[in-house]
Amino acid sequence: MTACIVGWAHSRFGKLEGETLESLITQVANEALAHAGIGPQDVDEIVLGHFNAGFSAQDFTASLVLQADDRLRFKPATRVENACATGSAAVRQGIRAVSSGQRIVLVVGAEQMTTTPGPEIGKNLLRASYLPEDGDTPAGFAGVFGKIAHAYFQRYGDQSDALAMIAAKNHKNGVENPYAQMRKDFGFDFCRQESEKNPFVAGPLKRTDCSLVSDGAAALVLTDSTTALGMRRAVAFRANEHVQDFLPMSKRDILQFEGCEVAWNKALKSAGVTLDDLSFVETHDCFTIAELIEYEAMGLAPRGEGARIAMEGITAKDGRLPVNPSGGLKSKGHPIGATGVSMHVLTAMQLTGEAGGIQVKDAKLGGIFNMGGAAVANYVSILDRIR
């Protein structure tokens, strides 16, 4: 049974004054149901993606979705978590619920991060690493990816130009995204040069190489393909794959992102397509070095040659395979639990021609890669509009 997206909602991402985790969840839940043209009484199951890890004092949050409408009372509701891929874990759980016979599934992803003091944010995010090895890493999770970037530079040479090109591309794309936290085109030169406004954060990574701490939420309504064809719109999952790798980086070659590679290979095979068939990709650019390595893991370039893909403009919005036309996590922001759901929402918008200024021309088939930790939890979806 093929699961389909038939409705969605997306809050603005950023430092959202006056909002709470509960208000973010209830807002997108109600908006997604209205977008799908159904009521709360039609929902058969609810899945909430919420990382938390200390960002919210309220740590039992599945039932917060029921606050959207009393008619959701007594519906099955479950919270799922898988680090920075929490949103995609929720989506996958929703797909499995549809496959098991549930007709309408509401998937919500949410996080409120900016109310947490800066040092605590770093500690919370570092919990997505293997603490016996990385628990004392300076600069938190940025420090983990700083080490990855340093190792990549040692193996393949200085890639600072490519990282700056990726950052500049994603910031330029984000200007036209109304949901994005940072809608400013910084340009290559600013992203390339160290400055007072763009200092080094960890290893060779500067501030423009790091995604943003954000609040935000997104939601999807899922159903089976038969039901979807009778609704206003339908975006089908041609593939949805999940690959989990070892948590310690010492047990794998971290520059390979092997879990990402396996997930992409499985998804492309399941969908019966190749990378050349995709119109665009939304990928997990928590740090620019991650997007660079993902080019190689997904098969866009041989190992060590991802920089060429960036420098030649292949992944630009008007390139052969646009990557992160939304602006990615780099520009849009990265509220952990919401990110994977957001990627699916924005991909569905592209395929239905509802993406506004970030619209990719003639978008037919969209790919998504969302990861948790340093390529530990790896999720790939391939979406196709059927109505």
C-alpha cells in the first residue's frame, strides 16, 4: 500500500517570540488538516517527532498534538526520536501506520530551541554523538563536524572554496523562502573569508558553515493511494528507506557517510529511478561539509571530488540537480524535530507547483536525505506527484 501526502503545514523557522512548543504543534496540526480538507475526527493515528534532549521541560509530548482539537482525544499518539532525523523518523512511522491499515495519519515535527541558554544548546546537541568518544569535544556538535572537515581536508586537500560556495548557494536560495530563518544572500566572498561577522567556529568551519538554532514546526497528513486520489492533491512515496549505522565514528570511515550511500542506493532501487531522474534534492546540510560529503555518498561525484560539483554549479537552483532549493538547514534553520517533516513538506510543495519563489522549474520527482548524528540515522525519501 503506497502512502501519500495529502496535506501539510509549515511554521516560520527562527527565534519565535511568544510561541511555545505546544502552540507550534497545535498551529501546524490544525493547518495541515485544513489543507487536506479533513477534520480532526477523520484522523486515525498521530505521530509526533520531537527530539527535546533538554530543550523542553515537558518531556512527555505526544499528547500535546491533542491540544489542537478536542476531537483528537483518544486517538493513538506516539512520540518518536532519532536525533536530527527525528522528523523523518516520524514520517516513516506514519507511513508504516498507513501500510498497517490506518486510513488517515497526522505527522507533526516540532522543536523549540532558542529559549535554552547557549551553553546548554551545545550540550543538548552533543548528546547526538557518541559521548564516550566525543563528549568532551570543544564547540559541541559543531566541533564534531569540525573534526570531520579537518580530516576531509587532510585526505583530499583544502576545500574551503567549495564549502563557501555551498553556503552562498543555500543562503541565496533561502532569500525566497518565506519560512526561512535567515533570508539574506551573503555571497561567496563573505562566506569564504574569515571576519568579525564570520569567525571560525570549529576547525575549518566558519559561522556561515553551520546551520542555525531555531524554533519551528511542520506537519503532514498521510493516507493510502486509493483515498489520496479522491482528495485535493496527492504526493506519493515512490521510496522511503531508513539505514542505521554505528554510533561511534571510530567504528567506520566517517568521510564515507556509508549509511547515506546505502540509504540512497536502496531508495533509488526501490523507486526504480536514478539520480538523473530527480528534479531536485533536499539534503541535510547541518554543516556545509556534510552537504559536500553527501554529494559523494549519493553518487553525484566520486569520493574526494564533491568540491567540483559545488564549484561547477551543478547543484545550484538552475543547475543539473538543484540541491536545497529551500535554502536548506543552513538558511531555513534546523529545529531538530521539525527538520525532516519540513523537508517533506517543501518537497511536496515543489511537486505540486506551490513552492512560490523557491520553485524548481518543471519539478517532477524529488529526493530527500535527512540524517541524525554524524551519518548515523539515515533516511531517504523519493516523492512523486500522482494528483
